Amino acid sequence: MRRIYQSLKVEWLLVKRRPWTWLVLLLFISATSFHFFLRFKEGSVGGALTSSAFLVQGGLFVSLGFGYYSVNLEKASSAEELFGTLPYGKQAKILGKLSLLILLALFAVCCAALLYVLLTVMFHEPFFYFSHVLEYFLLYWFLPFCITGIIGMIVGLVTSSRGAYLGLLLLGILMGPLNMALFETLSLWLSRDLYPVAHFFNVGQTDPNTPFDPVYGYPLEIKRYLQKGILLLLVLWLLFAMILKQQRSFYKVFGIGSVLFGLSSTVLISLYRHDDQVIYTALEQNSVKKYDSRYYEKHSQATWPTTKNVQVTSYDLNVTAYRGLAVSMKLGLRATAPSNEVVFTLYHDLHVTSVKTVTGQALSFQQSGDQLHIHHSLKKHEQATLLISYAGTSSPYFFANEQAVMLPSYFAWLPSIGEGVAMKWVENSVRPYPIHAQQPIHYKVRYSGPLPLYTSLKKQQETVWEGTTTDGLTLVAGMMKERVTQSARIVYPSTLSKTLTHAEDYVKKVKRMSSEIRKVLKLPTKAAITDVYFLSIADESPHYASNIRFTRGTMFVGVNELSLYVDQAMIPAVTLAVIRNEQVIKQPPEMTDLFILSYDYWYEQAHPAIKQEEKPLLLRNLDLYQDDPEQAVLMKRYKTLLAFMKHHDNRELQSFFRAWAQSLRSEKAMNDQDVQALMNREDGAN
Amino acid sequence: MSELLIDTITKSYKKYKALDQITLQISPGMFGLLGPNGAGKTTLMRILTTIVEPTAGTITFGDVTWKQPEAVRQLIGYLPQKFSLYKHITVTEVLTHIATMKGMTRRKEQAVADVLEKVNLQDHRHKKIKELSGGMVRRVGIAQAILHSPKIIVVDEPTAGLDPQERIRFRKLLRQLGKEATVIVSTHIVEDIESICDTLAVLKKGHVIFNGSLQTLTEMAANDVWEMEASKEAFFDAIDELDIISSKYENHRYRYRVVSTNPLPGAKHVTPNLEEAYMYLMGQAQR
Ligand SMILES: Nc1ncnc2c1ncn2[C@@H]1O[C@H](COP(=O)(O)OP(=O)(O)O)[C@@H](O)[C@H]1O
Ligand SMILES: [Mg+2]
């Protein structure tokens, strides 16, 4: 110990006296403060960390270089032989260097963390969930620096040839966020999904370019710790093997070490390979952007017809969110007509393990796509209770694991009477179908999972919630906060507490706008909105803001750190939210989109008070695609509609849009002729 | 005091034998290891200092065998052939560091002060290594080697690259070490051995070709060394034919010494000096 401490001291002396050390440290700190400052300034507090990949990548190169340099110090100063003859000299030296590496990494990371704290104070940002910030620094800064530093040392111990620098450079790329570019090319080339490999070796952040998800928080899943654990174990073992090699009793110690290493890495690797939900945002096949989209592109049809004569009356749930979602429940049913089967909609990656009656009799069931088919005969008005258990990974859009839960009521995470398919694929994005729940359902939820849970049910005990609602069940747990205002209970990401100060105002506006649109389109008036969730739900269309969704008394608003709350952008989102039903989702997307854009245009014309930051979307698109031959059909539609809207007054247009919305909300699929017919009708009426 | 016993040590690098069955018995005092470059001196020293493992053979010193390198490391002090230390660190700092590394716990400062005095570097103790001359660095090297008063001190080519003045000072320093320890000095410079050592071994191509006292070596050669004189022209003619081991140019004539088993015309028997004896030995070994 003394020797290690002593060599640590000397290593420090040596490093301290190199101007390089200070230069690199200064560079690192100034780059970090610059980056953090910019991010804080634009209100992206979480993003300040998750987009720090290039800093980390730089740090990885520095660590590799430092590790390499430090073990070659003796070689460079011709003192290597000497330390080789001192009792345990090399071992003490290497351990001293390792300690210094760790201390320097710690120092750099502490500086960065301190900067973060400083800026948090400076920008009056809230301090909630600061432990997550520290965890992030540990997982994505400190451990990576240590791992690559040790790799640098190993390289230095193996070779000190010129080629070593090239090797370090390649290792730096392989082990950092830069490896994405490498594996992207490789994946394309070999047409195989190599991203899991890339993720495994990447000790930095895996998706540095996507905006921070304020509900999900920093990517701190258990799997990421396991990955770092495996790598750390591997490099430490390699390093110790190299130290032990200096010893004559090498083989004995080496043997024991190998066995220990083998055992612990097997455990870690098997834990790592355990099926669980890790959120990757961009490129991988199971990423948020790709997974559901790819699935629903191929699976758009239900296997069994939807049950019509059975209703769910109650759910008594045990929900566990840990590396995935596990639910066991007592499900209350009532038949409105005789039936021998019940068909539920349930997201396909939630695998049912058992279905029983209350008496314990196992019922046969089948899962196909998003459907769960249970053989169970019910007479008219018969009530039944089923015991159902299932577990698996939820959709990447609607995650549930040890780090966060976001299960909105309109997503089929509970076996419910739904559309038979959970979502519809539309141009590389998905639109979840609503759940059919016309009658009140009684819910009781026992929850064990991360962080405080937010749901609209009443809290009975520490982990038990209960209530009756027609609104479905929404569970949210993450870095969230709750605010109860006069009009509604608002649940929102805590990192957005500053940007969401005007949330109430926003909610009011949405309410006003939606009731107005509802009136115009003569849609049934809605129950008052009592719960508002600001969540990281995705837009349902790439063409316009579509981040708002209603269930009966609940409103969901999709937000991220970079969300801009522009009134103009609210119009399409609210319009879609108002007209949306399962038929609207089933319509050809271009028909829905055309309606939304036309309505948006008209709304803006009819409400000159709304601040126009830009031209209405319809005109913007027209400017953009005017001369694009591929968009010719679309442009013709635009022009026809614009001409039509110019020649009709508001009363006529109201009736036009009302009829159009009605058509969209009905079962028949619309086409251009239908829209033309609607226009002709108004023309004829004139 | 114990003797250092080197028993049939062989060291092969792939097929090449850098050392071939070396057996030596080394008593306390100054022991010289003489041989041309590439003879295997450094290899032997690195084996003695446990940096490399021999391919075959054993080494013991009293109860300690070289099978337990950590025990050996407590015994030895080593000044490697190409030696320097961290450039940016002061003499005292580095010596204190090495003292700790050697496991010295108490009286470290005193020990460092003592060795600095022994090598006469007290005045430079706060200088960084990069500010010292080659000779001073070498003396720091000795200082660190003797820090923990080792029983065996191994010094590889200590005088190479030093200027004559430093070399003489350094030899004096080495000589003093022999009083209390077994000191093994390797060199390819005969003069070093002459002024430092009591006994020596001569290595050539991995073999010991001589092992004994300085006197024995000169006596060995005594019968076969002759001295002759010739004009410049005659001398250059003779170079190719005769085995000339030394020559001197005086008064426009060459006086030179020749190795020959047969008497030569015009030559007279002389007692060779150590260098000549060494040359003689190397010549003999060639045959
Ligand atoms: N690590 C090595 N690998 C291969 N050959 C070596 C190695 N070390 C030394 N040798 C060879 O062994 C011979 C003896 O070298 P060395 O012990 O350094 O000689 P000396 O110190 O007497 O000049 C040389 O021919 C050298 O090339
Ligand atoms: Mg040598």
C-alpha cells in the first residue's frame, strides 16, 4: 500500500510538472463550460449532459493517451530496468499509475459536475433528481475515462512501437460515441444490425444527437451499468494479468484470477443478455424510431374480430417495472350477449404466462400480434373474473422499466377491448389506436417500480391507488412533478419546470381552442379535462405538430426540452386531437393530413389574433414543393382547396369542414373524389 | 559472508544462445565481468537482477535462490547499463521514492542523505535529473543502488560515455563499495577492471573464457608475448602477418607487441599488461 501510494505521489509529481497536463485539463474544462453554458442558455438542462458526447469522446482519447504515456514513463526515462529489480516494483508502479488515472478522471469529472451545479444555480434551474445527474457523470464520464485509461495502459504494456498510436486512435473510435459512424457504415455494408455491438463497445452515450427525453431521463438503465461492469472487469483483469506476469508464481495466481474473472463475467454477461427494455432512440432496429414502425408496417391486420359483447368492468393490478413490465391482475368482465371467447388487445411484446379463472382453473389462450384470445364461455349478463399474468418489454414509445414508466391510457398495455392492433404505421411513424372504453371501469393498482408514480387514481396507501373512471389507466413514473391548479391536475417533467411555468396558460388555450373547434365541427362536447400529462410522447405525423391527445377527461401533451410553445403550432395538434377516433386513424393519412392543413389554414384566416410566426403550413408546403414533380398531385389538391376556401365565406366553410370531419370519422375510406364531392356540395348550395 | 554461486546458466533467445552454461563463483569484493560488446554481460546481469529468467541453470546466494525473485530483489542493488531517471524530478525526490519502493520505512531521509554524501552529490540534491551531467546521473544511479545497503551490487558498464575525469572519480566510488558487498561490474574497458577489481571473468560469445585473478590472466599470457621494433614501412607490412596486440610510435619507429607461441626473430619476451593479456586471451579463444 505504501509503495502504491508513494508511486502515486511520484506519478503525480511527474504529471504535475508537465505543462501538457494543465493545458489538456484547461482545454477540457473550458470546452465543458462552453458546452454546458450554451445548453443551459437554451433551456436544455438534461440535454447539456446527453449531448456531451464529443466532450466524452475527447476525454476518451485523452485517457487512452494518458494511460499509454504513463506506463511508458519509465521506458522513456530509461528507468524501466531499475524498477523491474525493486521488490514488487513494477506492480507498485502500475498500481500507482492506475490510482493516479482514477484520481485524475475523478478530478476532471468533479470539475464538470461542479460546473453543472454552478450553471444550475446561475440559471435558476431546479435541483430535482440531482442524483441522476451524478449517476450520469459516473456512468458516462468517470467509468469510461477509467476504462479507456486502463486500455491505454494495457496497450502501453504490450507495445511501445509507433503502431501503438494508430491502435490507440482506433480503440478511441471503437470505444466512444464516434463508433456509431463506423458501425453505421458496417451495418449498411454487411446489411446486418451491428448497433448492438456498437452499443456494447461504446462506453460513452449511445444516442448523443437525439433530444433529451425529460420523462425517461438520462439513459441509466441497469444494462448500461452491466455493460460498463463487463468492460471494466475485462480491462482490469487484463491489466492484472499483465502485472502478474512479472511474477514467477504467475500461473497459479493467473489461474485463480481467470476462474474468478470467468465466473463474474459470466454472471454479468448473462444478466446483460437478460431480456429488458433499454431505450435507444435512433438507429438500432429496436430503437424508438424503428421498432414499432417496422412492426406495424408489416402487421396491420388483427387476427380475430374484436369482441363486441364483452365489457371490462374492473382491473385489480400488480404492476412491476423492473428491466421491463410485469403485470398480474384480476380482470372483471361482463357479457352483454352470450359469448365463448374474449379477444383483448395487448401489445405484442407483453407475453401472457397464464390465464385462470378465480377458482384456479387454467384457461387456454393464444397470443397473435397485439391480440390475446381467451376461450371462455359467458352467458348473457354473466360476470366473470379472470386472473391474467404477463410480462415483457413495452413499446419503446411507451416505456416501462427500472428507470421510468410512461404508459398512457390509450396505449394497449392492459388487455383491453381495442382495435386488435395497437398502432397504425404511417410513413415511418405510428399512430396508436384509442382503446374502446365507454363505461366506467374500476381500477386498483399496486405498483412497484422506480420513482414516485403519477396516475389519476386516488392514492390509498403508499403503493396502492384506486378509483373508477372512463378514462383508462395512465401510469407515469420518471423525473416528474405534479401541480394542482384550479382547472386541472398537471403532471410534467421536473426538468421542464422552468420552461413549463406557463403550462396552465397553455392548457387553457388548448381547452378553449378545442371546444371552439368542437363547436364548429359539431362534435359532441367533452367532459371537462381534469388531468393533464406533459409527456415525451411522439408526434404522430412528421408534417405538423400532432402532440396532443385527449381521452375523456385527460389531456396528453408531447413535449421535449426543445419544444416551442407557439400558438400557431397548436392549431393542427388540437384539430387532430379533437377529430381523432379509430376511423380517423384508419383513413389514408394523406386525407387526414389534407384536412388538418386546410383546417389550420382556415382557422388562421378566421382568427387574425393568432400570432403568425410563419405562413400557414399549407402555404409553406406549397412554396416548398411547388416545382417538385413527385408532389404534383398533392400540390394540385392544395391549390384546389385554397381556391375553394377563397371563394367561400366562413359559414359555408364551417359546413364544409363539418361534413369532411364527419366523413373522416366514419368507416368508409376517403379519397380525392370524396373531398371534391364535399366541395361541389358547397358550390352547389351557393 | 555468503558467496554468489552461478551454476551452468544458459540463456537462449530462440536458437541463439546469449549465455552458454556459465558457471561462476563470486566472493564478496569487487568482481569484474569483461568482454566485448555482445558477449552476454548485460544478459548475465539482467539474470542476476531477476529481470530475465535464465533458460536453464541455478543461482544461489546463501539461502536465497533465484527461484524466488522477490527475495532476491531485497538483496540486490542495480545500476543498469542505459540508466536515467524521470527528468522532471529532483535528486532527493527520486531517491526517497526509490527508498520507499525498496520497502524502507524508517530513517528514509537519513539514508538518502547518507548515500548522497557517499556519491558526493549533497550540493545537487535539489536539482532535477535533467539538470545533471551524465556523470552525476550515473552517481545518482549508484546512490539508488546502495540505498538499502544491498549485499549484492550489480553495475553494468558504469564508465561508458563518461569523460576521463568523471571516469576516474567513478572508479574510486565503485572501489569503496567492494568493502561491504559483492560488487559485480561489467565493462568492455580493460582499464576499468584493472583499477577496480580483484577477480574477473572474461566473457566471449556467451562463454566464460577466463575466470580468476588479474595476476593469473597476465601470467597466462606471459610466455607468448613478444616485443619488436620496426620502421614505419616494415611495421605496416607486418600488420597482416602478425598478431599485434599493441603498438607505440616513438622516434619515427614502431615498437609493438605480438602474440606468438613460437619465438620470433628480433623479438624479446615481455611481461604483458592486463590489456595485452586480454587481447591475447581473445585471440586464443578465436582459435
Ligand atoms: N532480448 C533479446 N532478444 C534477442 N537477443 C538478445 C536479447 N538481449 C540480448 N540479446 C543478444 O544477446 C547477445 C548478448 O547481448 P548483451 O548481453 O547485451 O551483451 P553485452 O552486454 O555483453 O554487450 C547479443 O548478441 C544480443 O543481440
Ligand atoms: Mg551490455
